[in-house]
Amino acid sequence: MPKNHDQVLGVGGQGVLRAMELGESLGRGAMGTVYVARVRADAPPGTPPKIAVRVLSSRFHRDPAFISRFYADATAARRLQHPDLVRVLDVAEVGGRHCLAMELAAGETLDKLLARTGKLAEPSLIAIGLAVAGALRTAWMQQRLLHHDIRPQNIFMDTGNVVKLADIGLARTAANETGHPLAHTPVSDAHYTAPELALGARAQDCLGDIYALGATLYHLATGAQPFGGRTGPAVFQQQREVGLPWARGLNPALSQGFCAILEKMLGRDPHDRYPAYDTLISDLKTLAAGGRPAEAAIAEGLSVMTRPKSSAVRILAPGGTPKSWQVASQKTTVTPPAQTHHHPGWMTTPVVIAAWVVAFLLAVACVVAYVYRVDKQQQLDEEASSRHQQQQVEDAADAAARSKLAEADDYARRNSTDVAGIVDRYERVAEFFFATTAGRTAKDEAAKWRAKLPK
């Protein structure tokens, strides 16, 4: 823990956190609980009358390396100035708890907006993409800060359609990312986590955040959360093996240009994504102006978003004759027959001709039906195989969740006085196995034990 971790770093060198009174809770996340706080009259000049205060969960207190990084990142975030960033005002230890004071964002988070509207229109999506990408660019260029938790819940739509990205003060500094990941690092939402980070790679640049922003825009554009697994492992398996449906298939109002930008942002390999925020911002601005994105080029199959299968197009030569026919006619010399064969008159009657036409159409229909049935059966077999594999992953995740819950229960029985440690273990199970029965049980147990922590 840094020697000066208890020094107040607030506005003007004075303490915002020393001049506030906590109010009601706004919600709880992996890092702790966020409260509304009223600022007293003795607060530094220019401090808003109400602020948001995140009180760090007590489970992090036993990790000096994490606390040290928390103060370093919050201090770096406090130096940032961007209209689309929720400002960090202060960080300090108050009453034995580590606290982060932030600007209180007005409006509603995008997940709540999405719940009301179902999908967002493309102009709004472009505006959100530009605002968040610009804010992230500032954080990266000025302080080398990464966000690591971009999702609709962390983006506000303020009054006047002003976009605000929250929780930049809880980001990890790339310069500090040496060695193995620190203990107690919260797990970001698996649905928006880049494939390489899901496999345990350390984030060293902004490409993971670009993927997370792409996944967020995909969710806002289609109304469908990226991948539907109930656990982190299930989501990561779908990410590797299944892929996301083409966004325009779920929202036909989207342009091909916007879908191309999404496809580039969601590159499976980080080197296939936009290399920097500048190129992404340039493409979004071009699209907003009615142009065609210049940088959104990625080979088919290299993105987690899959393109629709294009139907074959027959090339026609001038005059409407298929080119293959035209070429064949140029190479073939037709010699008139020496004798002319005349069909019997009954074979050319309208009834017989109609019968031949009907027979031909029936034959074509039988072939089409057979091909359709074979393709449909193949599709059903593939879906059944995919469901079977998915069920195996879900079963393995359920078993792992039950095992981890049993370990937490055993620790609670043997160490009933270590309340913070018990809460820590239950919360880890709840975070990673968020939609399993064991995960929900762990969440309830964590809440029960958290109530026993000293206030």
C-alpha cells in the first residue's frame, strides 16, 4: 500500500471526500457500492452539490498491490478532462474504507435505455461510438489508461443526448501491467471481453477496449447481448466456435457501412481490429457524413461477427445471354442435318406439350425438395451438435460452480471470524458463475455475510 494512500487528492488540493455525507445506494458492482453523496458548504469551490462515491469492497483491503494500483489509476484518471468522461474528483481512505469520488452523471444508463427502446437507431449508435472512442482515446493518449469494462451499464445518456463514460477511474494502467495478473482483480463482463483477454492474455494496448466498444454497439444495434452463455466459460466457448449473427440480419435498418465497422472492431485476433482510435473515429465520421468507411476492411471469417452467405450470381454477357453459352456458341460449328426428321403430329399437340412441361416442372420440384431436405437435415444435425456441445460446457460450468461454492462453504465453516475472506470467496463464485444456481446461491451468501462487516 502506498505510504501516501491516506492523503486526500481532491479538487484544489483539498478534500472533497472530507466534505460529504453519504446518501442512498445507487447500486453495487464487482468493485464495491456506489452511493449518492451530498457535498457540504465547506467543500472546495466548484465542487458539484451532489457527487457519486464508490466505496471499495472490503475484500480488496488485504491486497496491498491492488490498493496501490487503485490509487495510482484513480490519480491518473483525475488528471483527465474530456466532455464524455465522468470526472474523477477525489480518492482517499475515509473511516477505514477506500473511496473514489466522481461526478454524478445525470440521465440513464444505456442498458436501461435499451430496455425501453429495444434497439437504437444508427445515428445514435454512431454518436455513442464517436463519444466513447474519443473519451477512451484521451485516456489512452494522456495517461495510458485502459477501461476494461466497457458495456451499456457503464455508459450514460445525459440530458441533451450527451454521452458519459463512467468508471475510467477503476481502469488498469498499461504501464503497471507486468508479471502475472494481480489477485482480486474483478472479472469484466464476459459478453464484452475480447477473445485474447478471455484466454488470459494481459492487456497492453487499447485493442481490447476497441473490441468491448464494438460488442457494446452490437448489443445496442441489435437488442441482443453478444453471446448468450449463462457462465463465463460458456460465453468464451461461443465466442471461439459460434460467432455473432450479422448485425443487419437482426436490424435491417443498419447500413452495410456500419456493419463493416462493427465487423472490424470485433476482429477475433487483435491485429485484425482497428489499430488505433484515430482510424475508428475517422470511419465513424465518414459514415456519419454519408461516405463509405475507408479503414473497415477485414477478410471474411476473421471476425466474431459472421457475414451472411452470399448467393451465387450468374454473369450475363451483352444482350442478356449467359457468358458461358456465348463462349460455347463461338467454339461450336453447327452443321445442318442432311435429312430432316419430322415428329408425329400427336407429339406436338398442346396437350402433350403441356404434359411434358408439367413432368419437367415436377422433376425440378422433386430435385429442389430433395436438396432442401438434405440441407435442412444437415442444418438440424449441426444445431443439435452445437446444442450438445453447449450443454456439455454448461454442465461442466455448473459442476465447477457447485465445487467452488462447496469450497466457499467449507471456508466459512472453518473460519467464521474472517468475514471479509468469506465474502471474498462467495463473491468470486457469484461473479464468474453469474447465471448458475450455485452462482445465485453464492451471491445470496455473500450478501448475508457482508451484512456482518463493520460499518
